[in-house]
Amino acid sequence: MSLRQMEYFLTVVEEASFTRAAELLHVTQPALSHQIKALEKSVGGALLERMPRGARLTVMGRAFLPHAELAVRSAVQARRAARAAAGAEGGELHIATVHSVAVGILPDVFARWRRAHPGVALVLHEYATTEALEEQLERGVADLAVGPAPARSWQGPVVPVGEEEIVLVVAFDDPLAGRSAVHLAELADRTWVRCAMEAVIDGQRFLDWACARAGFVPRTAVRTEHTSTAVRMAAAGVGVATAPSHVVRGAVGEDCVVLPVDPPWRRALTVFSRVELTGAAAAFAGLLCEAWPYGKPGNHPEQAYETSEGCAAAT
């Protein structure tokens, strides 16, 4: 079994066709078929079912696919990490993150990186949930991830960066607009703009969980797909929304009122990876920690929440 054979296999799967895969790989179709048959012989069974108009995975092929993807991506990652560590021209650093961090935090950090390390290009991979972020990093899609602390079972290094605060968003003419902070219980009679990717805690959506602790059930006015949409709706007076403060102030705009919750909703942000951070990866983590403007890592066990990324803390 060779890395080339796995690359050929993945191309056939992606294209669902031996003919198109051979064209993309710049090999003849008989040569491609020979390599796939050799791979199937080494694993002990058929990985692909040849169809009159294409190819599809067998049961063995579906089981083999994620491992082949990881092997090929790890090899690519190893090559680019070596080049990036040396600062070579053409080197790349792949960074995975959740959408809120990509929009609200990373633009300034990326600009600083380009000034300091012009020879190492950055490639950004964005995900809607922390579960997807961790899964894709495990599969070798990126060299490191920036986001909420991963699951306690995470095997690689985790570097604390800082804290993000989740705030309330209301319109300028809202009765609460002049307040410096709001107790959640004061909003029992208000309507809310909710997000389809809202965080989940103990099997409940974040806002349902938080409001239950405050003694009420939130009433939903509108459901949206993204935090930016929810913030715009709140700014127009549709209802109260929640969002990371860095998204509202740094990316979505200043046409709304931001209200901290008392006690505050905070969550730790980290850099984590599958392997030890070295070279360009370590340099990026250091730059991010240095540039983080929203508070250094703290200990807020009663306020922190380790959940999927969503409207309460993302997208």
C-alpha cells in the first residue's frame, strides 16, 4: 500500500469516475485501474464498485476512506509544515477556526502575520461548530485550530489565548440601551432573535439553558442562520440577540447597543493542534496571544461553558 495509491483512490471517490480521475491525475485509465486493484489486494477486498457510469464506495471502501484521507492529508501537512518552519517561500500554514473568530478576531492577526512573515502564506478553514472544528483538525485538514478549548480527551497541545465575552444586542431606542449591564432575569418578558447554530449545554440550546437558570423560558421572535443576521435583526428592534462582543464591535458594525450580562458570560479561547507547535505554527500562536485584545486567560468556572459553537458564541 502506497501513498500514491491512496491519492488515486481519493481522486476516484471525489470524481465518482475512473475516467475523470485519470484525467485529473494525468495518468492513463488502465494505469489508474492497476493501482486501485493493487491497493484493494493489499487491504483484502474491493474498495470501489465499478458502475456503468462511474464508481461508488463499497462497505470496505467507506471504512477505508477516512483513514486514507488522514494519511494523505498528514503527508501534505508534513511537507508544508517543514517548508513553513524554515520560512521558505511558498510555505503554507493552514489554520482552522469557527466563523466568529474568523470574522471578529483573525483579520487583524493575519495582517500582522503578513507583515512579519511574508514568505509563509496562510490558508483559513472555517467551521460552524466546535465539534466540526475538532473533527477536521483530527483529520489533518489544518496545522492548528483557534477556538474554544477542545474536549478534555484531546491528545495534542492546547495553548490558552484569552477570553471572549458573550453580550446582548439591542436597538438604539431599546429601553435598556442606556444600561451598563443587564441581569438576564430582567428579560423574561422580551422576545429573542435565535440562531440555528446556537450553542448546546447539557442537551439544551445555550439561551434555553441560561434562561432556565434565570427562571424563565425565552420567547423566540425570529430564527436565523448566522450571528451577523441575528445582530442586524436586533439592531432593527426585532428582538434581543446574543453574540461574541468581538463580532459585534469589530465586524458587524456599530449600529446597535451592546449590553454585558451580569454576571458576565465568558469563555476561554485557545490554540490547539494534533502535534507539538513548532516553526510557523508556534510563531502564529505567539502572535495571536500577543495581539489578543479581549482579556487574558482567566478562571471563571461558574461562567465558562464548553459547548458547540453557535449564535451564543459563534457563526
